[in-house]
Amino acid sequence: MPRTYLTRTAPDTAEVERRRFMFRHPAVIRVTHWVNALCLLVLLMSGLQIFNAHPALYWGKVSTFDTPLMAMSQTEDDPPKGVTTVLGRTFDTTGLLGSSDGADGEPADRGFPSWLTLPSDQDLTGGRSWHFFFAWAFVLNGALYLLYGLFSGQLRFRVVPQRDQVRHFAASVREHLTLRFPQGDEAKRYNVIQKLTYAVVLFVLLPVQVLAGLAMSPAMDAAFPFLLTLFDGRQSARTVHFVVAALLVLFVVVHVALVVLSGFWNNMRGMLTGWFVIERKVEPAPAADGTGSAP
């Protein structure tokens, strides 16, 4: 829905840059977007606090302490070192994973450092309180987003690729790899990479994350025994929950990077006010005197 046009001519070029304001993000989309961002941040930090209570991952129904898939710990060396073991391979991660400075400035035995966890001190009860509250807030907010998107048509606009976009999938991949972003009318819609990525996040990663979280709850397992069968045990569900969280963090990092590279202020204005600027360079109309430049 265009609002206005602005045109200016560059002094050293024969091209005219035309700018059009387009209303791109309705209020419900904007509000749920920012609520999701807050929920994901708190869920990540409180989840790492919970993970620190036992910084190791296993597969199956029980913890196999001698053969974890991943583990973080502090050695008894002087000074102590942080080590992270992944699938049997050990890495020195002193200062970040396994061992980091505590409140007294001395190396502390903890999986993730205090500046990444909520609360910052070792507090399993506090971490669970934050995590459970914002988990339900995230689910309810996500349900609102999906219902609104379904009935308003916004969901189809944002996650369903059009036929011409599917045909030009390879070209879209090349544009992303070379950081060439759509211009003009093409910038009015999300490209095929964006749509497919959003679809995977909305309909694969987030549902798996929620189900894995529920499978770790004994109360939920008693009410819905299929959850443990689905994930092959509570420890497997915990590992899936952790891996999907890492994938969501990767998605957010890439998303933020592309927001900055493709036009930070324009993207932020769009998600704060709803209005997004579309720019297109066009050849100017010939002047009345035949010189080839408009007055």
C-alpha cells in the first residue's frame, strides 16, 4: 500500500532514484515480533542457567555419565582449565565454557559464563522460574501470530514462495551469497530464501523445540506418554532441545546481520512503524528541449 513518492536526481549520473513508502508490517505482526525477540532472549539465558546445573548431554532414556555426547567441566589443574568434550573430542575452552571467572574473580566450575545466564549466579530454581514463565508467554504469543497471519493472509505473504521465486531459487542463493539485495518492485515481497527459512523456523524448529521442552517434564510425560516415545527418552529430548536452541540462535544472528547489511534504519523503521521504503533507479524522461535530461 504505497503512501508517497520522492524523486531526486544525482548530479553525476543519468539515473533518477525513486523512493516509495510501503506499509509492510501490521501492528499485530510488529508487536508479536518484538515480544518473540524478548521471549527468545530470556529463554536462551535462563535455559543456559538450567543447563549449567548439569552441563552435559546424552542420548536415550538415562544419563550415561561415562559417554556423554557433550560435556563441559573444569579441570583440577593449577590454574584450572575449562574443557568441552563433543563426541569424544576434547577442546580447551577456558574462560568461556567449562571454566570462567566467578563473582570473586576466581575461575569457577560452570558450563556457560555468568554474563550469558539468567540469573547470573548459579540458581537453578530462579532459572526455571524465568524459563517456564517466558516459555508460556512465547507459546501464547506465537499462537496469536499464527492465527492472525492465517486469517489475515500475512502468513501466506511471508512464508509461501510464489512460482517465479521457486524457479529462480538458484539466483536467489547467489544474491544472498554475494550480499546483493532486491531492489525496486522485487523488494516489496520476501524472497524465496527468506520465505523458506521462516517456514522451517515456524513449522519445524519451534514446534520441535516446544515438544522437546514438554518431554522433559515428568508431569507432561505422565499426561502424554507419547512424548517420551517421540524423542526416545527424556535425555534425548534434552539434547534435541539444546541443539534446536543453537539453531535458533544461528537464525537470529544471520537475521540480524542481514537486517544491518540490507539497510538497518529502513528495516527498523518498518518493524517499528510499519512503513518500509522501496527504492528504484530509473532512466529520467527526456527533456522538452531534447537534451536528454529533465529539468
